[in-house]
Amino acid sequence: MSTLPTCPVCGASILVPANVMKHEIIPCQDCGTELEIVNLDPLEVEQAPEVQEDWGE
């Protein structure tokens, strides 16, 4: 049985779809933080970087 990754923000166990791909963004089911899949074996998540507005620069 595999261990579920935990949210780096709230510590909740993250339910990950079976067909998830590396670098996919998924939400934490508890706090709503966007998480990025950074590794598939073992399954690891990190808080996704915030996309910043470039204002046409």
C-alpha cells in the first residue's frame, strides 16, 4: 500500500488521482492550496508556484 503525500501547508493527506502526471497541479482537499506533483515514485507534492502577472513587460 502506498503512502499518501501530505499538504505542505496544512498537513492533510492528499488524495491523488491514479492517472496523475508529473508537474500536474491538484488542489488540497482540505485547505484548497494548489499543489504540484514533483515526483511520481515516490509520490511527492509541493506548493505550486504562484503565477505572477507580467503586465505586458
